Amino acid sequence: MTEHRARYLLKARFVAGVTAPGRYNDGGGLCLLVRRRGDAIERLWLFRFRRGPRGGSKETALSLGPAHAISLAQARELAGRCRSAIALGQDPRRLLGRAVALPTFGEFADRHVDSIAPGLRNAKHIAQWRMTLGDTYCHTLRRLRIDRVGTEDVLATLKPIWTTKPETAQRLRGRIERVLDAAAVAGLRSGSNPARWRGHLALLLARPTKLGRGHHAAVPWAEMPAFMARLRALDTVSALALEFTILTAARTGETIGATWAEIDLAARLWTVPAERMKAKREHRVPLCDRCLAVLEEARQLRTSGDWLFPGPRPGRPLSNMAMATCLKGLRPDATVHGFRSSFRDWVGEATGFSEQLAEAALAHIVGSKTERAYRRGDALERRRELMAAWATFLSEATGVVVPLRRSGEIDGAATRGDHP
């Protein structure tokens, strides 16, 4: 073994980074095979030897396993065992057997989440991947060897939550499918993916469209003025935060994480930085008169820190549950996120403002990448009029709704289609 060590040719850093297809020799029969599988790069360790009496002319390539699971040092150790077997007149394939231990589904899933984590939206999204693929839902699946996961195993994991937690179940199925696809690309599995939906699990499970999708419960838009009157009667920070959230059609996290540094009172503008937005794009929110009044009340409550809506603990914002708790006392059947639906329904059913303008106000990404490239503005001034109309509607004393059918420029814009 000492003599061969001097002839090693590969370096660990090279093995980890090489992408050019080809066969790279390390010496002593060990080589690294790099090849493309679709858009992915596959790296496999091979041990090449000659079979037959006294090393006959027929060469055989024995797969030692994927390079992402077997280090250069481990591959060299396996190759050494193969050379020792040959020296003793034995077939290295029999000696090697299952020396290359395949990972369990859980081990491979954890490594896969680590590898894709930089491309996931945020820490919460990464945590969701880890939780759904963890013991909570995949306790049995995680203990199976990755190459032995079959359809029955996937079904046993999904069935207990398929109808009771449909949204979670569908996401879990997709994540299991992705993990098993990655294992196949790594050379750890073969055959079709047992978590595939179309043409496979679709024949064995109820269609997702027939299951509840878990939409956030919303207050019907026609009832919003009466609701707002009750909300404004409360004298709490969480009530102020909830009103601000409704007026701006914002998400909970955007409101509770807001700071005074994001507010431009002179320009009547709230600029939410990209890192705090779901779509990872900066979002400018026009502030109506009532929003400014809410902020003035919030300013009087300002303590330490820069938070718009401070929590009870010094230097900390409101908790995630503060607005939900406030809402529970007023409307137990509604959710904070549901007010975005109330706003969207009001725009579509009671106004002449366009669908594109409403989607821009909700910070949704509309259209293809090409369409968005040609539509670089965010229609701020048109959205300013939309949000002012929303605030006016919410302040209706009687709650009797008069549809806000706009004339002139806005009607024309609705016909043309507003593009943010």
C-alpha cells in the first residue's frame, strides 16, 4: 500500500469541483467517472481490473458508489481491498459486496436539504423542509435504505394526512419525490420514482383538487366597514397594527417587522425591503390619510427600538400572534391573512380598478419573466388612488356599500389593463 500511495493522482478539492465529463485516474485501478444526467453532473468511483488467469485481457469496471457519498480516502481504501482480493485470486466484486453502505432515506434527505438550502426563500422555508421530511411525518420512511423506498412506503407516509392535512401532504409528496429523484441522479436508486404523482400516485390517492386547500378564512368584503368600526374602538397596539395591516393589504410579517426607517412621512410611503418580502422584491406601499393617523398614534406609543408597533418587551416588536389574538375577540372565524382576500374580492366585485393593479398592491408577481422585464414600474400613483378608495370604503359609517365604479382615467385603465 505504501508503494501505491506515491502514485495517487487526484486531489479531494478536484473531485468535489470537477464538472467536465470524462474519466479521471487516481492510479491502481481507481478512477473517477464524471458524466451528465440531464442538467445534473454525476460523479462515480470505479475500480478497473482485468479478469481471468494472470490478469487476462478482459477489463471489468466495478462501481464503488457516488463521489458525493464516498470520499476520496474511502474510495482509495475500497480500491485497496479490491487489489488485495485480486492478489489472493478472489473476485473483488464478491469481496466488496455491500461494503459501500447506502444511506437511509433520512440521511440522504438531510444532506439534500443542506445542499438546496441556499436556494430556498428564507429560514422559515428551510425549517418547513426539515420538519416535513423529519420524524413528524416520515418516522418510518427515514429508517429505510434509500434504494429500498417503494410505493407502499410512500403511501404509508402520506395516507394518514392526505385528507386531514391536504396542503401539508401535497407538499410532503413533492419533497419526497425530489429527494428520491436526487438519489437516482447520485446513482443510489434505479427505476421509476415511487412518489411521482402523474400516472402513479394519482391512481391511488384522491385528487388534490377535491381536497380542502386550507384557504385563510376571510371577512366578506361587504362586512368590512362594520368590522373596522369595532376594531377602531379598541385601544391596543395590536389593534393599531391590525388596522394598518388591513389598510395596506400587507402580510403579518411585513407589519410586525416594520421599522420607522422604512417610513417616509413626507412622501407618504412605506418601503418594505426585499429581504422581508415573500417574493424577495422591494415593495413600495402608498400611505393614505388614515394610515398616517394610525402611524401618529403608534408614534406616541414608541419606546425603545425602531419598531413601528412595539411589543410589551422592551426593544422587541409585536409577536406573530398579537394581531391574531386581537382578531379572535372580534371575529373568531377570520384570519389576519384573510383580509388580503377581502381586499382582493372588494377590488374585483365592487370597483373598476384592474386585476393587475390589485395584484401589484398585494405584492404578487404577475405575468411571465419577459412581461415583467418590459413592465419595470410598480404603478405607485395608480395604487395610491386604489388604497385611498379602500380606506374610504372601510370608513363607511353604515356599512352599506356603494360600488366604487370609477370613470374617466381609471375606467380607461381598467379597460387597457394596469401593469405594475
